[in-house]
Amino acid sequence: MIQLITTILAITLRAGTSLVYATIGEIYTENSGILNLGVEGTMFLSAVSAFAVAYYSGNVWLGFLVAMLVGGVLGALHAFLSVTMRANQVVSGLSITLFGTGLASFLGQRLGPAENNFNLAGISGPRLTIQAIIGLNKIPVLGALFSQDLITYSTYLLIPIAWYYLYKTRNGLNLRAVGESPITAEAMGINVVKTRYLYTIIGGILIGLGGAHLTLSYTPGWTDNITGGRGWIVIALVIFAMWNPARAVLGAILFGGINAIQFRLQAVGATIPSSFLNMFPYLATILVLIIMTWWETLSKRLGAPAALSIPYMREDK
Amino acid sequence: MRLILEKRKATSQKAFYIVPIVSFIVALILGAILLLITGVSPIKTYAAMVKGTFGSMHVFSETLVKATPLMLTGLGVATAFRMRFWNIGAEGQFVFGGIAGAGIALFFNDFISSWLVLPAVIIGGMVAGALWASIPAALNAYLGVNETLTSLMLNYVAVLFASYLYYGPWRDQQGFGFPGTARFSEEAWLPRIFGRVHFGIIFAIIVAIILWFIFNRTRWGFELKVIGENKVAAKYLGIKISKNIVLALLLSGAISGLGGASEVAGISRRLQAGLAVGHGYTAIIVAWLAQLNPIAVIFVAILMGALLVGGDQVQLMMGLPAAVGLVLQGLILFPMLAGSLFTEYRLKIIRPEKIVAGKIESEA
């Protein structure tokens, strides 16, 4: 039984890694007041880029690097459209998802080797190896924390750092000020436009890293539906975490856990249909949204960015 | 000297028409560059796409088939966006319309006279879509919950619920393991006009005309517009915002639900996995490209449908990935989004002497 729990936890952490990166990225973006619905497309395009680069160079890390670059570029595109060109953030984000999924699917069928009919699907490339920490990985249950790959280990550092930066540093305060009230932030001498660009790009980079983890470690390999809606789960997770990086981990484990438990349930002939299990995160998110809106003082304390998805136009004042 | 953006006093009519056309051309150029990089002739590809979508009656009918659900969901979305209610739940409303339509077609056709089955399927789909849309509407109108996020989450609930039904209790026992319900009996089939083009397209055109009339000629249409442009002003004019949000969203959901019911009754004639393929998301883009004009939605939907069919055709004829169509859809949007700025703003060159004490005097 303990062995089973350990295994489920280990799979949960691996499944949750891409979610943790993307969720923290999106939390930073949304805290600056920008809603980026392009997560799904960004993850998808960075996943294919990571795999293609790693396949041809033989270097996994180069794959991660390029995925981060792709994520950053799409983040910059969203910032350009929604900050500089004042486009509707919902439409801009959805466009990035549409474009990203389309292009990823196209490239996945064009960038492969000629002998595989230019297809990237069905070929195996280099993958990130699991590096168990000998000794610690034998601890019952908690051992799952120590039999992961380097990218998953990095989340143990990323989560506290992301939390500390957002709530305990000057830069984090400025970032939250921009998301809360851009006009006040500007009056305080904070450059709203620069801040929003910066954190939308950083968000994109982290989302890209999450996408790369799918093709280079979790799956690994490329299939045409590799993200399987993870980008949308991220949008839900951000709300579920109430815009706090520390809470993102709980959500990611919960969502990753649902993934992991499902395989087990299917194996034993489950009685709960998987559709209902999968519905749970979305319903929980709606519930969180209702409670937060209803109980406004609570939401203020928990830090929902008040200016989320409201464009800032200095000239209109 | 520097450039600033100045808000126009009225939206520019010229920019309103030029921006979409320029965007389309820019998308074709960007797409051509992408095709060249991956070693394909863009001219051949585009020629194949045009031939494969408008080249013969048969392929054109397929374009219309793909465009029909986009028209109806696009019209549904446009109704909500009219008052800047960011309903991105058309996908879920469409799917629920399909679920209700299928449920009635499968389980009620023994209880009602046969000529009533099809109207019941269609109306049931509309009611289901409306009810599904009423959830984010009521949550927003009475509790102030962000509608973008709730309507998005409900899409997944709807899609998962549909898959539960066709994998579970509604699954066809004689289906050889195929995930889907049994085929509807014939009285629940939506008649086809030519090829696979079904009556859904007529519904879309009728809805577009009705919406055009509501938006431009009725007091309610005017109220929706005022709510969209200025909620404070709407309040002073005595417009009931909460009630209008719910009413408009019931209409919006009903139109998307009509799309879902028409799709199952006109094309697949059963509930199956292919129903939720993202029409509700493309619909947002259709509504946006059409600048929320219901008549324009019809034509933009045909264009977007053509890009999808064109992608399939390119795959058949040239062995290229069908995703070419999706890439082009995406590429149209970026210049369009960037360009829409110029309908509301104009670029203005500020010379140094005009800057008085560091402050720019703007006419707006």
C-alpha cells in the first residue's frame, strides 16, 4: 500500500511539473494585470520546438533553452498586442493559442526526418533522465520527492523563490501594484508598460519550460495532442491558487494527482467515470471564483489582481 | 519629436474596412514565408487551397458545412460581446445544445408524434444552450463573478459530460466499441439542401438577420450597446444591467445551442467525439473579425471554414499537414488585433515645441 502511494506521488509530481512551471508563469503575468489565454498554444509550440531541437542536436538542455525562447517570444507578442496595441486580451490570448497549436501541429508533421515522412511523432529522441537521490529515495512515501529529474527538482526551489519575490521584495510589490491599480502605480513612479511586458515575457518563458518538460521528460516524445488541454488547466490552476505561487503547488499536485490516480483506477476497473474525475478541477475552480467574489474582503487579502485584463491607456485619462 | 496615440472622436470607418483586408494580405504573406522555410511552394499551396474550397460545387458545399457551426456560434458570441460580456463559453453551449438534441432524438421520439421530433430536437438544443449560458450570466449579473473564467471552465465540464454520455450510458451497444450514441431515427434528421449542407445554414442566415434588426433597430439593441460602452451611463438612463446581461446571454447561448443541435441532427446524426473540435473558440475570432456585425459573421465564417477545408485539401492533394489552415487562421488575427487600434486611435506626431511644461495637450 505504501509502495502504491509512493508510486502515485512520484507520478503526480512528474505529471505536475509542467503545470507548476506554467502556473507560476501565468501567476506572474496575471499579477501584472495581463490575462494570457495563450498558455495552451504556447505550451504546445514550445513542446514541439524542444523536441525537434533536442532530436537534432542530441542535447536536451538546448531543447529546454529553445522552448523557453519560443515561450518568451509568444509572451512578448501577447504583451505587444495587449499593452502596446491595446487589443482585447481575451482575443489576443486565444489567437496565440490558435496560432500556437496550428503551427505546432504543422511543424510536428514537417520537421521530422525524411525517413519518417517528415513526421516527428513516433520517433524517440533524447530524454531527461531521472536522477534519484540515493538514500533519500528509499524513504517511504516522501521518497517520491527524490526520484525525479532535474527540472522537477528545480520546482522545489522555484516555488519558494517565486513566492518570496512576489510578496517580500520591492520588485514584487511594484508588480502587484501594477496589477492592482496601474494608475496609482504610475503615480508611484513605476513604469506600467515595462512591468507588464517584463512579466508577460517571463510568464511565457516559464510556460515554455513547462511545455518542454512534456516532450523531453514526462511523455517523452512528440504526439499531436501532447498538451491535452494542460494549458487550460493552468488557467484554472491560477485561480485555484488565488494568484499565489505557493498555493500553485497544491493545485498542481491535485490536478497531477487526478491524472495519476486515473491510470490506477482504470487498472482496477474503476467505478467513478473518468469524465467526472476530470470535471472536478474545473468545477472546483468555479467554486473558488464564486467564493472569492462573494467574500470580497477575503479576496483582497488573498490578492486577486483588481486590474486583471483591463487595458491601461495612459492617453485616455 | 515623438509619436503618440490619440483617441479618435469617432471610430474610423475607413480603418474599420481596411484593417481586415490588410490583415488578410499580411497573413498570406507571413504564411508564404513559413511555407517557403519548410520547403513548400506557397503559390501551389494557396492555389490548392482555393481550388479545394471554392473550385467545385462539391468542395464549396464542404466549405459551407464547416462554416455553418462557426456562423451560429459566431452569432452567439457576437450577441454577448455586443455588451462587452466576454462569454467564451460558446463551445460548452454548442456541446450542450448537441447533448440535448441527441437526448431528445434518442429517447423521446417514441413519445411524440414524428413530425414534432425535429422541432423538439432544435428547440431542446436552444434551451440547453441558453441554460448553460445562464450560469456564467447569473453569476456575473448577481454576484459579480468574472464571466470569462467561469464560461471557459464550463466548456470543459460540458465537453467531459458529453464524453461521459457517449462513452457511458448513451453508448451504442451495437457500435462495435465505437464511442458514440446510436444513429438517430430518420424523423430527427435535419434535412440537407445539397451535398452535406443542411438546414443549419438557413437558421444561421435567419438568426443573422434577426440579430441585425435587434442590434440596429430596436430599443433593446441600443440598451445592449450602451451597457457595452458605458455601464455608468446605462445606469443613469435607467437600463437594468443585470436583467439585460441574463437576457442577452440566454439569447447568446440559445444561438450556440442551436448550432450544436443542428450539427448533431444535420451531420453526424448521433452524439460522438467529433462534436467539440473548438468551433466555440474559433467563433470568438469570427465574431471579432466581423467586428460583431451579424451579417459580416456569415461571410467571415465562410472564410474561416474555407481555411479549415483548404487545410484538409492541401493534405489530400500535396501531402502537407492540414494544420496549414489553422496556422493561416492564427496569422490573420495578429495583424487584425494590432490594426484594430487604428479604428479607435490615430498616430500623432508631437514636435518638441508642442510639449508645454512636460505635458502634452491632447484634443481628446
